[in-house]
Amino acid sequence: MKRIKRQVRFGYVWAYRKARPLVQYLALCYAQVREYYRTHPKARKWTIAGLIVGGPPLLLLLVVWIEVPGKRALRNIQNQVASEVYSADSVLLGRYYLQDRTEIRFDDIAPVVVDALIATEDVRFYEHGGVDYESLGRVLVKSILLQEESAGGGSTLSQQLSKNLYPRKRYWVLSMLINKMRESITAQRLEDLYTKKELIRLYLNTIPFGDQCFGIEAAAKRFFSVRAKELTADQAAVLVGMLKATHNYNPRLFPERSRTRRNVVLAQMQKYKRFPKETLDSLQALPLELKYNMVSHHQGLAPYFREYLKGELLEWCRNNTRPDGSPYNLYTDGLKIYTTLDSHLQEYAENAVARQMKEVQKQFTDHWRKENPWQGHEEVIQDAIRRSSRYKALAEKGMSEEEVLDELQKPMPMRMFSWDGEKVVKMSPIDSIKHHIQFLNAGFLAIEPKTGRVRAWVGGIEHDFFQYDHVKVSTKRQVGSIFKPIVYATAIERGAQPCDLVSAAQETYIDKEGDKWTPRNMQNDYQVKYTMRGALAYSINTVAVKMIQQAGVLNTMETARNMGITSELPDVPSIALGSSSISLMEMVTAYSCFANNGMAVHPYYITGVRDRSGNTYTDFKPAEKSKRVLKPETAELIVGLLRTVVHEGTASRLRWKYAAHNNDVAGKTGTTQANADGWFMGMTPELVMGSWVGADDPRIHFRSTELGQGSNTALPMVGYFLQQVNEDSEFKTISKATFPTPSRAAQQKLSCDLYELDDTLWGKLEQMTFKQDSIRAADTLNPAPKESYMEKLYKRKLKMRQASQARDSAALRTLEIEDSGG
């Protein structure tokens, strides 16, 4: 502390010594001036008079001069420009902005816009140098001497541009005069620095058009859904007419007033020979036709993806700097963000989700009828109320819980989501919560397994009402049977074979805490032995648990980690049945490893960012290189097993109901406890798709597995998606792709029929069925015993298998089996 005091004292002494000569000089000058005025009284009077008369103007000029931007600032005009997100096929997905503005070149502006602007706002634009003294004098004479209200404005386009770039300020005196002088000087400087075309471009990129849009490009898209260079004369006249008063002449709010103003602008254009009188009459007779495009972050393609992307981009902006060294601003710097999404695939995915969720919501509503789906869990509503933003806002004001609940019971106009369209009804916020909590939600994700590029991302059913994204890694739900292929892959890596027979008999397991757990199957088939191929096809839980015991729980967890699952996995055998909560993103990533020949896949969704200066950043691919997770043969075998699920098992409806029989598809269904979550993972060689369905609160669900299983809720989304892909010739590489022909060794390991004729499960089934049918046919007097449950079950499965191999869609429709707990 003493050292710091000494340094401060030394600093004072040093500063005093340096400043002392200047202070002495100023004191001497002051003494001389004072002595002069003491000996010359008249000079003192004239000086005082001069200060009184000339001081204010000098002060005014000083203030104006200080406020006028320099030429360096005017050379580097930077409007706030929206950043834009583009798909891989160059379609604009959405924008991030504070001001909805897109800057364009002069050549991208329709000539009729320029004609309308000059004819209406500044007819002598090409003749003056920033300030039109002739027009200004005429306005002063008409408005002051002749008292004409229609004298017009005296500001040129350059002066208006100055006002838009540097908004007016309030001063303690003469604010209007100071602002006008500043705008005039700035306008003249702009004229010195820019050509007339450049000034028009700056003006039309800067000017506000109301409805939160800025610049002619944004206005053209907002009011007419066209680009600025596509505007017609009557459309251009509407937009230019708005500049007089953007609210009063807004064509959306005041169509008749806007049409009248449009015709005035058209008359001005004809007056200055922009087109003949006959054209004027036909243009003025046109009705005002808008194609209004309300810009909202909730609307357009991929809103959930864009919202997720925003967080990534904000982080990127904090870590990257502009040429001047300051961090990028996502909302004002006009960045161009290029992504991996395909606009057509994204549209197909959103269509598929909407179509299926409308159907499944009707099933859900009919299923519960007049009962509340939170029946038995009344706390669901209380929890939802406390999570609502309205509850939190009232609580922050210091209101008690009782007061908040009373307030939330009061009816008011509320926006309400429905699959028939948004409605506005009078209801209480609590009733609104009860209404919206009954909706089932969804997630859909598609990734290229060979590259990791995300091609489609649907995080929910309607972003405006349900903003929780069910794709991103932080959103986790129990995954059910879709985890089983990871178990089987681990077992195969450690020597198990797809055609090994495993008993489906129940066993009781004791966990580390000493608790007992007995897995069960949906079908009462515990006395049967299944091959791994059959157990996965029919989602047999007891076999899956025995396989994880054989492979090792820790080994399975390690395999899952290597395949891209980062969620917590407990060291218990029940993870074989998907008891862990994992995100859709993680599961699609893991399945991509199967389709990528056992190589790990690292998803990415940004390919590049370009700023306004043309600087391009492309370092967005995952830094981690893909590594081998599974042996190629293991991946090949798992794909073969998953193809069996689609051909003969719980996902067979994908082929006969959704016309995916022409696709080479593999997949797995999944259903969690109490039908809270329905899953489906689908794979083609070029695309891995994952879908999930469930209520945001898992305590709300179907009571029936027939309705709530993944094959009924989630699988159809992939089915509808593939239908659209198959119909689009652009995606033949996806729809016509086939998995590589399995090696001879893999074919033998998957061809269980070769070894089942005498000893295997299916062989015994065929023999049993043939024997019993032969007895019944031959001995009508002494028929064979009535078919047992197991005989019926396996006859049905056998017929399903035979119909699938024969591609008999009609037979498959009648024989479709339900999802056996998966």
C-alpha cells in the first residue's frame, strides 16, 4: 500500500512539473488581455457585443460540425442486416435479425421502383448536389407566404438518407434547425462520396417500410412475396407511396387508403414521362392485390433446427471477429450461413410428421374420450402451471401462489392450437394449459451415414406453440427396444452368432442394491427358443437381457459410447430393454454406425459462414476423425438382422402399408413402459431416419399397447417420408440404393433356414405344423387336439414370413403382428 501511495505521489509531482510552464504561460496571457481591456473600455464593449451577436451562431455551427459524420464514417456505412440461413440446395430457410433487412445491388432493383421513387420524392435528384435549393425555396414560398398545405417537402433523397442513417436528436434549443443543417451537410458529403446509383441503392436498402421490415427487398417479399427486381409498376407504386407515412399507407391495414396513394404515385410517374397516359389509366384501374408474407421465426422450413442453430451461431460469433477485430453480431452483420439440410427432404419430413401426428392425435383423443389423459396423475397439471411463463411472471411480481392461481383462472382471449388450424377463443390460461398438454409431440431426424450430414430435422409438431425440441441432445426419453441392436452388436463382437438359439424362459435378476427384477415378454412364449434373428425381429425382451448378460453390461455400455451415445447409462441389465433416457440425435448417430460399415459417425449441420466482406469460414466439420467401432462383419450382420425386422417382424407394416417394399430398408421399433414413448429407427444405405412420438409429459400416454407402440405411432412418419422420397426422381440415389451384398460368410450366418429344418426353432415349427395339419386332414373321425396358443402363434409367424418372402401384401395386411414390447 505504501508503495502505491509513493507511486501516486510521484505521478502528481511529475504531472505538476510538466504542466507548470503551460499554466504560467496561460496566466501571463490572461493578465495581458485583462490589462488591455482595462485600458481600452471601447474594445471591451465591442467584444461583448460581438459575443452576444455572433456567439450563438458560432456555437450552433460548432454543434452542427461536431455532429456531422466524417467522410471515413460515410465511406463505411453499415446497415443492420439480417443473417440468413440457407439449405444445402441454396433455399433460404430463415433469418436472424433486429431489423428485417436484406441488402441488394442496384441492378437487383426493378427500374420501375427507381422511377417511382424519383418521380415522387425527388424529381430533381440527378440535378442537385445533395440540397435542392430551388425546391427548398419553392417550398418556403408556398408554405410560409402562400400558406399552402400541399407545398410538399424540401428534403432531397440524399437528405432523407442522411436522416435514416443518423436519426434526429433533441437539443436544448433549436433542435429542428440543428438537425436540418446536419442533414444538409451530410447529404452534400454523401453526394461527394457516392454516385447517384449508389445513393439510390443506399436509400432503398436503408428506408423503413413498416411492419418491422427495412429496405426494398424485405418490403417486396413481405407485401408481395417477390424479389425487388420482380416488382411491377403498380406494386412499386404501393411501396414508394408508403414512404410518406408507413403506417397510414400500409396496404395491409388500410387497403383503400394505400390504393389511393398508389394512384397518386402512378400519376407522378406519368407526369414525368415514365409511361404514357393510356398505361396510367390501366394501372390505376388495377385492384390492390397483396400476397402478404408474415415473417416469423416460428414459420417457414425447419424452425426447430434454426432455433437450435442460433445457439451454436451465437457461440461462434463470440469466438470469431470481424476485420476490425470486434466480435461478429448474428443479428446485424448480414452473415450467410450454409447448412447441410436439404429443403425438399426437410419439407417431406415436416409433411410426414404433420400427417401422422394429426392421425395419431385423433386416435389419442378417441382413446380417452371424455376422460382426462392425466387421470391418476393430477399433479401433471399443477406441474405444467408452475412451468408456464405466465405463472413465473406473476410470481416474480411478488404475488402469492393463491393470487397467481386466481389470476390464471380469469378468462381472456387465448390462441389455441388445433390440427384444423389456430383458433382464438376466450378461456383461462389454466384451461389453455390443460388443452395443450393433451397433444402428443414428435421428433424426426435424418442423417447421411457416410458423411454425418444432417438432412432433415423436425423437433416438434408446431414451433409457435410447442417450442421444446425433441431432436437435440439435451432432450432425452427412454428408448425402449431400439437399444437392442447395440446389445446384439456387442454380443456378436464377442462371438455370438445370429442363428444361435436362446431360450425365452423368464429369469429373475438381482441388481447391486439387492432388488429383484424379472423381465417379461408381450407374448406368452417363454417356453420357446429363439434365434437372435427371430428375437430381434419380434423384440423378445427375455432374450435381449440374456444377450447382454452374455456380452457384458459394461462392454455394451462401451459399445454405445463408441457409437455416439453420450447420455448416462446405468450399469444394470435393464438397459438392454432401453430403460435409459437417450436423445433422438444420439440414437440416429448410433444407428448410422451400422449403416456406415461399423465406422463411427459424427453429425454436423453447418458447412460454411460468409460475412459481408466475403470472408468465408468452413471449419465446421467435426474435428474428431471417424474411427472403427464395430468390425465390418458385425455391422453387416446387424443390418441383416434389422432388415429381418422390416421384412418379417414388428416393422413389417413399413413395407406393405407405406409402400416401402421397393426400398432396401432396415429398422427397429421401440415402445417404453406404459406406452409413454414410441420409437422407430429406419435405415437405407444413404439415409438413417429416427422418429419419436410421445406427450411432453410422459405421464400422459396411451393405455393400450396396440395404439401406443412404436409401430403405430412413430413408424408411419418414416413411412410417409419414404413415400414422398420415392415419388421424387431427384432422390433416386436414396430410394433405389441397396445395401452391399453380404459376404458369403455373413449370408451363411444369417441364413438360419439352412440349419433349422431339423433342429432349429423354425424347422420344428414347420414340422409341427405339417404334422398336425396332416393328422387333421387324414382323420376326421379322430381329429388332432385343438391348436395350442403356441401353435397358433408360430403358424401365424410362419405365414407372415412366407408372405413376406413372396411379397404378398394382401396376406401381410391380415397377418401383421403387433410390436412385442418393442
